[in-house]
Amino acid sequence: AGIQSAIAISPTEIKVKWTLSSSEDVLTYRIFLDADFNVLEKEVAGDVAEYIIQERIPGLTYTIGVKAVDAEGREDENVLAISVKMPSDLGQ
């Protein structure tokens, strides 16, 4: 599992996509808003491979990461994160 893309789709929204894990142990995915995987945005079901982060601040840059989580609550070792600069408005 790991993040594939993170794209600003509006001044306040980021569409995040990731690869589903081949492991049957994965129950959920956690979407994080920082490179250190400390700021949890959302936890989604294990069969979901995309999520739209909302209510971000236009003009700021966010670093997005995704980790698979097993039944014991253990996160995968993935460290890949993608930075996204939010447009100031729709024209940028």
C-alpha cells in the first residue's frame, strides 16, 4: 500500500489516491496531513482507495501520506508522502 497521488481539485480540497494492499490483514487506511504521519485526517475502510480531504486553507502547502492498518492497529512501514500546494483561487 502507498500513496499514488494527491491533487488539489479546488482551493480547499485534495483528492488522494493510494494502492490497495495485497495483504488480507489490512482493515483500514489512515490518511495523514504531515510527512511524519502524526496528523491524522481520516481513517477509511480497507476496500477504499481514494478520499477527498476538505476544508483546507487556500495557498498553503500540505504533505499527504497514507498507511495501511492491520487488525492489531499496526501501521505499515510506508514513508512516502506527497506535497500539494493549494491554489489561492480557481484561477491558479
